[in-house]
Amino acid sequence: MSNSYKYIDPDYTYTDPNSGLLRNLQDITDPDVLLFVESGVVTKRLQQLHEKPINLSLG
């Protein structure tokens, strides 16, 4: 796992003190689990956008 989820937060306001991960809605503290869950959520949203694209016409 890369350090892509590591943040500097000396007061642990936004990060978990044990893992260094940003606090998240799922309360996930394992970086591998977080990567897996986020990848799944993004994949699902991309599929939704592929099936029903956002219409940006200005008219």
C-alpha cells in the first residue's frame, strides 16, 4: 500500500490517530480496506454515469 492515504494532522482532528487515514463516513481505518471500498464506490458511480450521462446542454 502506498502512502497516498497518509496525512499530517498533529491534533488528529481529521485523521485517525492509529492509522493516519482521513476519517471517513464508513469509519474505515485499514488502508487496504479503504482502497477496496473506494474503488468499488467509484466503479459503481462510473457505471451509473455510463448508463445515464449527465445532460449539460444550456438550452
